[in-house]
Amino acid sequence: MMNLRLKELLVQLEAELNPEHQEAVDSLHQKALNWEPVERLPLVINYPFPADCPVQPFPHREIFDDPEKMLFNELVHAFGTSIYLHGTNNWKKAGSPDDLPYTIRANFGIVIIASLFGARVEQRDDNPPWVRSFPTEDEFLSFLDRDPHDFSQGVCPQVTERYRFFRDVLRHYPVLGEAVRIVLPDLQGPLDTLELLRGSAVYEDFILEPERTDLALQRIAQAQVGFARHLGQFITDGPDGFAHQHATVIKGNILIRNDSAIMISPDMYAGQVAHHDEFVLREMGGGGVHSCGKIDFNVPEVFNLPSLKCFDFGQSYLNDLDPLYGPAKEKKIPLIRIRAGREELLSGSIMKRFPTGVSLVYEAASWEEAQFVAENYCFGSLKI
């Protein structure tokens, strides 16, 4: 029997969500990502979930073994956003929504592909799952003997069943199924997953064991593509040429996480990592690359990937963006999730800096501030 809290939430969302609004949201994102003229850049606002809301997410530690609680949390508060607060007549609705696309995913964090290769997964308190790198070189080398297309390994069966559950539930709620997209989980990327498996020794391996490192990256890239295709039977993403990750729209069909690239030089990225990223992107019909941290020194090399469709910044404020905007415009590579300041949004000056080709994120201190900024940027009178 379905959890009563989830059942009540699904019934409410089925009655109140507006798929037509989501069509308008996606249209704005797509125009900006296609470098077309836009009246304003698409904006997604993150905020802490309000403690006085009568609907509260479950503790994060409870969602991994409970598909109903994971689905509930995906709809109530995920990635700093809330479909529930955004799209329903919630308990103190005031102001206007931002440009949040409605998405849900199997939220197992960064461990999925690493677990396929035998990594030990840990989860403590309310933290996301993490991976312990192999403690010895021999144990690390054993992962090379695993079949990268055997999805009975690690947490892959649990992830698959979670997507099957999402699909089967949404079949009974047609409005919800139309408004909310089921999207790929975090499958990391070849380098990030290798760093999870090997630890910091991976950076020595680039120099001391280049052929072995190349083989390891190849196996991981094959697993990422294979599992993404395996999950395709449950995914309801799109339209063609676009997908959704990190609670926003991306151009392409997959997003490679490449946080570990902040630790290697442009030459090392171009010579030892880029062709594996390109394999994933090409096999999936194009996609994006993401990195947290200061990555601007490697972005020009990432821009050279033939199948790159966008670049997603985890912490754009740590990077010198303006020198990247010109090359991005020339190559028609949109920049995703640029963090904008409050004054830039309310004055409209952000549009002078980036007229198009960019999507924005704002970090609000509260739900009330999120409403205020959304109302005055998204629907207010911009002073450009």
C-alpha cells in the first residue's frame, strides 16, 4: 500500500500542476541555449526548504532503500528546488515562479558507475552516498576485469528498479506524467569515476601508468554509455536535442561530471581525458560537460570536443567568465547555470553582460526571497 503522504502529494500535484506552463519554461530555455534573442535569460532559483511548511521532505538517509520516500522528496525538495512549492497552491503562495523545469531522477548520488566496478559505497547520517577508493593497487586493478555492461553489479539493479517504480507510478497520473520529466541519474564521467576508484593516486598514474589509465577511462566510459542507454526505457526526457540535469535544461542528451579536471593541466586533459569524454558525448548523440570549482583554464580544451553541446558550471563565481563568453558564442556552446547576483537580476544588467546563450541560477536565502526575486526578474519590468 502506498505511503499516505506520497498518495496525497500525487493527488494534489495531479490537480494543480500546469503542463502548459512547463512548455513555456522549456521554450525559454531552448531559445537561450540556441543563442536566439530572448527577452530575459532563463532563471532557476535555489533556496532552503521552509521549516514552517506543513509538507516536509523525509530525512535524506531514508530515501535510498525506500522508493516511495525518494519519489516524495524528488517532488518536494531536490537540488535546492521544489516542484511542490513552485507548481501548487501551497500554504502561503505569493509572487511568481521562476523558470524551473520539473524533473525527477533516481537520486543515488555519485556512486552508481563506481559501484558497478566493485567500489565500496558508504552512506552516513543524511549525507549523500560516497565511495571508498580501493585501498590497494591490486584491488584497484581487479576492476579492469569486470564487464562494463553487466548492470547486475553494484547499485545498478536498485537504480533500475527505482526508475521502473517512478514510471509505473506516474502512469496513473497523466497530468503529472506530462509535466514532470523522468531524467538520467548522476552517472559522473570517466575521470571523476576513476578518481573515486583510485583516489588521488590517479594523478600519479597519468604520468607513471598512462596506458593502464587510458584503459581504465575507456572501461568507465563504456559503462556510462551502456547504463545510460539501459535506463533509456524509463526516461521521459526531451525534446530532441535537449535534456535536463541539475534542475535545469541542458543541450544534448547527457551531462558528464568532470570535477576532477580542476586538478590536471589543459595539455593533460586534451591528451589523456578528452577523447574519453568525447566517446561518451558522441555515443549519446551529444551532450554537456559539468565541473565545480575553478575550471576556466581547461574550458577552452573542453570547447574543442566535437560533440560538446553545452558547458555547465557548478561554481561559476570562481571562474573568469567574460573571456569565455566570446568563444562560447562563436562555437554556439551555451553556458549553463551561471550564478547571478541579486542586483544584476533586479536591475537587468545581467542581460547586458550575457544577452543570450546562458541560463542563470540564483541562491536565495529563503523561499520568500526566492519569490521576490522571481517576481521582479521573471515578471517585473527589466531596466536594460
